[in-house]
Amino acid sequence: MHLNLGQPYEDYIQQQVDSGLYVNATEVIRDALRHMKECDEQKRLDTVRALLSVGEEQLARGEGISYTPDFMDNAMNNAIKNSKAGKPVRDEVKPRKT
């Protein structure tokens, strides 16, 4: 893989290597990507936690819906129908890629 990052990024990477924190540019980029993945996962967890909090508040107000096989069948059918119609699917309900 060849990357053209531009001079400001290349200079920054070289500064990191020159500082002695990294042996080479590859290590700098790997560490940056690792941090990006951790940040993405943290954002995802924060979103799920916020949604759970909303759900808990709704349940406390008696606004819950019973979790039944019929409910799940309807939810699945609606999701498939919406997906086929090209409607967006919220990130927090999409399966994670591993």
C-alpha cells in the first residue's frame, strides 16, 4: 500500500520517529489507527448507553412494549421492508463487522 499523506502529516510522522517514541513511520501510523479504532468503539458504546438510558426512562414512565415473538417478527419484517425500500438503518442497530 502506498499512501500520499501530504507534507504536514509526513513531517509530523517524522517528528514522532525522531522523538524516539517510534522506531519507524509504520509504527506511528499503526498507533494512530489503533487510537482511531478505540475512539470509534467508544463513540459506539456511548451511543448505545445513551439509547439505553432513554429506554430506561421510558420504562420508568410505563412506556414499554412487551417483548414477544410477534413483536420481534413484526420488527424484523419492518426492518427488512425498510431496508429494501432504501431507507437508512441507524448505526446502533447494524451488526458490528469483526
